[in-house]
Amino acid sequence: MVIVSFSIVHLRIKLSQMRIGVDLDGVVANFTKGWTKYYEEEFGKKILEEDITSWGLSEPLTHFKEEIDFWKWAKNINGASIFRNLEVYENAVETLNELSKSGNDIIILSSKPWWSIHDTLIWLGENKIPTKEIHFIEEKWTVECDVYIDDAPYQLESFIKHVPEKKVIRFVRSYNTPINGVIDIKEWRELIPLLNSF
Ligand SMILES: [Mg+2]
């Protein structure tokens, strides 16, 4: 009798588990708020979130000629990279904790540059992001997950192209647009009800 009960409990937990692939910048970490704040401090130009209407950080949004010029600046701002001191989005950590506590695995999928890795690992620790698995990877779809959450248009398209059978969620931002087959959310508090509906 005891064994049967255990089996039922085990089955119930197994069914509710998901591997949730979560991007960091623009999803958990408020990269936009971070870089625009430092940009204004250094170059005197205020850039609002709604001004960022396409993917990319060079001209005409900033004065940087090429994307690489932006990243050269972002690599060292007051002795640390841009990724060292980013705020978390409202309800992001709370939601990830709730998902983790209910048996899901939070898989961090980030395509950040190599020089950001140490700062990002410190950031993940400081912000107590509940993960046991972190990938720094461009081809995110190659990491097996049930659900992928991202804000980058090219990553969302890549998930739909390579793993169309998976659930793909776009975090709606001013610089991305709807994609066929991708589910949109605007706030972290929408995520758990959405996952429960799958
Ligand atoms: Mg992102």
C-alpha cells in the first residue's frame, strides 16, 4: 500500500516537471535599463525604452558605428562589464523560485560574449536565481527544454525553425514583434498560468 502511494506521488511530480529554458537579458535582467543609464551618464543622451524599436544597439540608436563598438564600450564600464550590475525585472525571481519549488528545472540559456561570463555567474549568485544548469550558447535550441523564453527575434525564429514542437514564449519588448507559433507574455506574473494551461 505504501509503495503504491509513493508511486502515485512520484508520477504526479514527474508529470508536472518541465525543463524551462530561460534567457537572461531582456527577460530576467533589465539590460535596457542598465545600458541606457550608463550611456546617458557617459555620453549625455537619454534613450527611452520605447525608442528602441528594432534589434541592435549601434547607429542610429546610439553613436556607435557598429555593434562591436557598443560591446567594446559595454565590456568595461567603471571597471566592470555591463552585465555586472543589472536590475531584475519585477516578479522574475519570485516566479522562477515558484517554478523551481514546484519541481521544474530552470535552465539558463544565454548567448552573452565570453568576457561577460564571470560577471554573469556572480550576478546569478547575487540575485539568487534558482538554477543548477547554465549554458552560454548561441544555438540555444540545441539544449533540450520543454519551454523556451526569450526576447531576441533571431532566437525566437531559431526555436520555431529547429524545434517547432516545443513551446516558445516571447517576452514582449519594444524591439521585438509577434512571430507565428510563438506565445507572447508581457509580464512575469503571466508565466505560471500560461505554463499550467499547456
Ligand atoms: Mg535576451
